[in-house]
Amino acid sequence: MNQKKRYNANWLMAGFLFSLMLPIAILTYTEKNPLWVAVAGVLLPLGFYNAFASLSRRSGVMVWWGFLFIFFSAFQIVLSYLFGNSVVATDMFLNLTTTNPSEAGELLGNIYPSVIAVCVIYLPLLWFASEQIKRKVVVPDTTRKVLLCSGLLFFAAGLVALFVGCRGEVKRVLRDEVFPVNVSYNMCLAISESRHVSNFEATSEGFSYQAERVAQSDKREVYVLVIGEASRAASWQLYGYERHTNPLLSKRQDITLFRNVITQSNTTHKSVPMILSSVATDEHAELYCRSGLPALFNEAGFTTYFISNQAPQGAMIDNLAHDAQHVIYLEPRGYDGELLEEMKKALAQDNSQRMLFILHHYGSHFSYYHRYPREYAVFQPDDDVAISAKNMELIRNSYDNSVLYTDKVLNDVIDYLATRKDCCSAMYYCADHGEDLFDKRDKRFLHASPTVTYYQLHVASLAWFSEEYRQLFPEKVQAARNNYMAPATTHSVFHTMADMASIVSPYFRPQVSLLSSEFDFGAERYYLNDHNRAVGIDEEIGIDAMQQDLFARAGVPLR
């Protein structure tokens, strides 16, 4: 760029406006909103940005004043590359603060085209702005007048489109469809959520489950909850997948597979706390007022362990995990099989008669290539490649290898518990959410997107009971078998584990326990959307005809 353009305020203004309108152009194309919504979504921010650009006489100052808008725009472009659609969601902001550096590095390393693109677009803009600030370049008065007048005109036209074309939906359209209003709203929600998390100790102080046991074994009791990570049912052989991803578990006759379990959230930082809590999906605010599953077992006289292959996240997971009497994070994080070794050590060193172990897997968390030893790289090629539809085969192979390794880990846990003839034991496994793998025509990938899919919702879930447990609690084992098609969500995990250990409480609900003959097959299932509102598992959360067909093929009725 020559010197004249380099220090020309008009060129900087044009670059500033172009960079801010780019993600809006992308969203207009990908979201496919009704005409009036799309028109308002373009004119309102265009008018605002033009008027905003006219506020400062000093060229460059205004660009740095708008740094938050630049950040939103860059974030949105990366998100559009990753998910194909949807605005930067509340959960995306929370993921920034709860994802550990190694996970972030793995993800960024695999979406480098979008990272490079935003760097090429926005870093030069900021550099030129800084240069013009140093040289005290002034915006011509005529340029400022044009920006202000055009901005007011565009903004007024946008208001007309909003109030005339979107009657009855003005608030929703502004909140959900107009960039960057929607992103700002979502960021405020994320800040509020973070505040609730940080205040958890105070808001839950004094809470008690008033837990009691109504039955127990004369032998030592060991109950194990395994929380899976990003393990979708669609990639499990046990659920009809054509690949042999469960060669060990598929041979077992002593497991009960739950075929109809759906996650409450497609994000780990929300799904796992809901798994560990007694609150229902439509009671999300109560999450910050109650202790979690380890606290319930503590009150019932158990020694509790939370052993995780994921790093502390500074989220609600950590708050509820630390209710356990023993909290162990594997460092450095290796393979999930090491969780069993930690459990073995605890059982050897701790003589407690009643024990709860919560094993939090790394499971099938991206990058999948790093989640299994090389001897489990059965599906080839499985190279660690960039996120792209052209690499779909390699990505799917590595994901399936991670499921294959999960099969081995779960089988090892069962085998070990089965050898402990001195124990009455049981294990329950449930994944926190599923995963998209460039499936079907929409080519979606990963999870945590505001618009969910069948692959993110339908999760793997199963239970195992020792011979001693089956003899002592035959009615629970039979109920589990009868409930194999129970329309459950991950809300059932807490209550199933309580039921497994024969713990009762005013907060225990047998109607959602998969080990109870009282399971309510007629209850509606809910999903916790990005704004923490419980919505029905149907078209209300974007389950279109294609997604409904996928549910139907899997034998999973939505109602």
C-alpha cells in the first residue's frame, strides 16, 4: 500500500466498516431468516457502525474505540467457519473461560484457515489505526458528515423494517438475530452465569439433601459413575453402527443398554453440572443453590471420590466435584484407562465399606487422535488433520478409534469390579453430549453450537450390576432392563445413581430413575438452550425434518 493510502483516513474508515459488516454478510447468507428480519439485520448495524465511525475526529482512535466490535466480528467469522451457521452464543463465551490451554491449542491448531483469515483482516486494520494515531491523522469533516447522515438514514430504515416487518417479534429479533446486539446480549448472559458460578459457595451454603439409606449390603459397596465425553450413540456398535466400535461390550451379556437417552445440553460446562445435580432441566436457576451427587452420597455415609482426566475448568463442574471427599485430577492428562488405575489404588488404600467413584473421561473430546493409544488405531488412516469436510474420512476414523478405546476402558472397569467378590458393586455410564462429524448434507462438526442436531443429542448410556447386586436388588436390575427404551435425558443420571445406592431424599425423583419401576414414560423431555431456558425436544430447538428422520431411524421417539 502506498503512503497516500496508508495514511488516508477515508481508506481506514472503509476498511473498518468492511471488516465489521463481513460477519453480518456471512450470517445473512447462512441464517436464511425471513426477508424483513434479514433487512433489519443488515441495516441496523450498518447504520450504527457508520454513525459510530463519525464520532472521533482522530483517525484510528475510532477504530480502537470499536475494538469490542472487532473482537465480536473476528469471533463470529471463526464460529461460522467451525459450525457453518449460528451467532456467537453464550456458551461460546463461557467456553473461552472454561477451556484449558491444551484443549484450546488443539482446536485452534485445527481451524487455522479461519484463524489466519481473521488475522489477515483485523490485525492490519489495527496496525494502520495505530499508525494514524501516531501521525495524528484527522478525518475530514465531510467524511464524518457523510458517515453520520448515512448512518442515521440506514438505522432509521432498519427500525422501520424491524417494527413494521417483525411485528410481535421485535424483542426476539433484536435479541437473537441482529448482530452485534445478539452477541452483546449473550456476553452479558455469560458474565451473569460466571458470577453465579463464583458465588456458588455462598448461594448453596447450608443446603442438605436430608439423605437416608433404605437398604444396603453386608458386603463392601462400590458404586461407579463414569461420565463420558462427546460420545454419540450413532457411532457405537451397540446402537447399530456398522463399524465394530464396541467389540468387547457387544459380547457381554451382563450390561443393560439404555437406547433412548438425550443430553440436556450440548456443552460440557453445562451438561456435566446438570448430570451431577438433582435439578431438572427447567429448574436451572436452582443449580447454584444445591450441592451435587458427591454431597448426597456423603450424607448417606459413603466415602466419595471424583477422579478426572479433564483439567479443572473454573466452572460449575469444579464446584460440584469438590463436594467429593477426594478429588483427583490426572496430571499430565493421559488416557482414560489411567482413571481405573487410580480407582484401584483408592480401593486398596481406603478401607471404607461404602464408596462412590465418579470417573470423568476425556473420551472422544477433539482432537480425537490424541484420545487413544496407537494400538487402538484400528480404523485407518487416522492422521491428526485440520477441521475440514475434505478430511471427513480421517476425522471419522480417529473418532471411531476413540470410541473403540472407550469400549476397552469400560470393559476393563466392569471386569475389575466383577473380580471383586468381596464387593456389592454397580456401574453406570453416560456421555455428557454427542458430536457432529460432517454428517449428512449440513456438514456440521463438533458440538456446543446453538443449533443442535440428532448427533449432538443422542448419547450412549449403559449400566452393569455385580452378581451380589443382582441377588440383593433384583427389582432394580429388572426395572433397568424394562427401562431400556425409557425416554430419558441426562437428568436421570443423578436419580439413577441415588436409586442404585438405595438413597432417598426429598430431592430424589424415582420417576426419572432408570432403575425404578416408577419411571414416567409420558413425561416431556427438555433441553437447556443457550439462554438457559428449558425447551421441548422437538422443532422448538431446531429439530427439522432431516433431524427428526435421524431420530426415527435410531428408534428414538422425540415424544
